[in-house]
Amino acid sequence: MPSQSRIPFVNQPTRRGFLGGGAASLAFWSCVPSRAVAAPRDPRFLVIILRGGLDGLSYIAPVGDPDYIGLRGALALPVEGSDAATSLDGLFALNRNAPFLAELYKRREAIAIQAVATPYRGRSHFDGQDVLESGLGQVARIEDGWLNRSLGVVPAVGLPRRSGLALAAVVPLVIRGKQPIYSWIPPAANLPLRESTIQRLVDLYAATDPQLAAAFAEGISSRAVGRSETSAAPMPGQAPTSPGQAAPFAGFVAAAETAGRFLASADGPRIGALSFDGWDMHAHAGVVDGQLGRRLGGLDLAIRALHTALGAAWSETVIALVTEFGRTVRPNGSAGTDHGIATCALLLGGRVNGGRVIADWPGLSESALYEGRDLRPTIDLRSVLKGVLKDHLGLSAGALRARSMAS
């Protein structure tokens, strides 16, 4: 690639620490500088894990790279016509199924980071997610995640709210640990709860946490409504989908909206995590009007729902979208992609100093590819997350470096 297309990035090693070490934080660009106001800050931070390995080259596409179209073939995003990607800068463009993300980017409330990866260089979902959520530099099988560890030391989250939020049938590793966690099971989990069990839970929450009781009751009552109203809704610019295709998006949108309501509540948690499954597309991906394009549209609807539910709290929020690894640069024989290495990540929210794509772009020439098949990683994802923890949540350099924070 020509030198002018590269955005410099300096990656200096540090000791293993809060997120495993090995990379300096990107604190200098990740969040808006603190405002000089009398009222104390009340920051929120939500991590969304896109499980299965997001194809970052189909989300934030390097359409300006001269090797992109030749390598991607049918999976290359078009730059002209009704399906054309939205230009972000001279090199990158955004999949047209993400119109709300494009709006946030224009409002400087979104940052895309390309050619990013954890230290993991294997191709196992299980191991890749272990490294992503533990925050360490290798597969470790520990029992707590870096987001839970942050709850115990972050000074910007008040003591009355020093608890996390997990929206999943099983609390994900990233927020599992010693610090207390509120958990909410999304309706999409389809757990077989009997009416008597539901009533016991309502009574229990009412006696211990009225806010959680109200949210639980609302979630139960809206389960059928959410399915019936959104199951057949088409994504913007797309043909209507069948209920079976749209139902997973409706469930994730509902979970995202619930997360926003919890985080916006005056007495609610301020740090949370949720997952959006189904990004492992080995066959018939369809980056614009196929399964990948529709799933990106569902993610965009979820981001919009989060924005609406957070309301005024959006101005104090950072949302991180991360995945365990990327996909191969070339399509496979089934019009999909296989497990890869580098991909993209996103930071969204009112506290993000956005409107930029951050990349030390390695290029897609044959000699630039990792092991001859993958986008080469040039940014350690832990450095991105450390930047948020430092700038947005106020973790000290000592907390980020301390070996005691590694487990």
C-alpha cells in the first residue's frame, strides 16, 4: 500500500497486567476529554461480544486497497449502485446494512479500528473467546474476566453501583468473577420457565431489588409481543425476511434495549456485557443481501435500540463491539469464509472521540497476508480496551499494570 494510506500506530510493550499486558493503551484517542463541569461524571461501559468470528472485511471494508476486490471476489462490498458501501475515508467504507452506525460516525460518536486482534493466533472459537474475555495473552482457563476485575478498582463507578450487568442465559466469562453481577435472561434464550417459577422470581426480586423485579416482569410480559411485532420486519433496503430469519435479531434488539434501560437507570449498574451469536459463516455468507448482511442489519437495529434506551445517559456511554477473531481474506468454496486472525472492532457512544477509522493498515498483497490467508494484525485489541478503562472509567496506570489484576 502507498505510504499515505497508512495511519501510524505505535505499540509499545508493557508488563502483563489488567488485560494481560503486551500493549500500551490507546488512551490518547479513545474518549472525549473530561468536560470542565461541576457535576461529577457518571460513565457507562457496555461490551458486546460478536461470537463466531466477525468478518471485519465485510463490515468496515478496505475498498481503497488495490488488492481488495481481487481477493474478496463475490464477498467484496460494491462501491457503486444501490448496494454501495458508505464511504468513511479514502480507504475504508461501511456496509450499507449499518445506516445508524453511519449516522453515529458522521456525528463523531463512532470509531472503527481495523486490523485488530487479541494475542491469540489459533482458530478455535473456544480458545479465542477464552483469550478475548480473560484479557490474558494466552489460553489460561481462569474463572474471572477483565471486565469483572475492573469493577473492583474503577474509581469512576460509585460504590452503590459497584456491580455489573450480564444479559445472557449464562454469565459470560468477561464479566464473571468476584464482583457482584446482575443477570437478565433475554427472551431469545427460550428457557422453559414455568409460571410458578416466574412468580417465585418476581417475589424474590421484589423483596431484594425492586428495579430488577420491574425489569424482569416487563421482560416476561413483552416476550410474546416482541416476537410478534418484530419477527417479520425487514432490514432497511432489504426484502422481507421469514420469521425464522428475523427472530434472532428481534431477540438481540430486545436484549440491547434492556441493557440500555438498566444502564440509564439512576440506581442501576454502570458496566455490562452481552453477546450476539451467529457470526461463524462458512457458507453462503451474502455480505449485502444474504445472511451476513441481514445480521449486520440486526446489529445496527440493536445499536439504535441501545441509543434510544440510554437517552440522556448516551452522552456518558462507551460501547465496545469485539469478536474473538476474523475470517479468511479469500472466500472458500462454499461462498463463505473460514476462521481467520485480524478483524475490526468498534467503539460507540457519546463519550467517544469518533468520526475516524484507526488502522496501521498492513495491506492485502500476497506478501502482506498472515500465513498467506489472513488479514495481518497490527493493533492489539487489549490496547483499545485499556484506553477505554483508563480514559473513560478512570483506571490508573498502576491498576492496568498490576500483576495482581490478571486473575
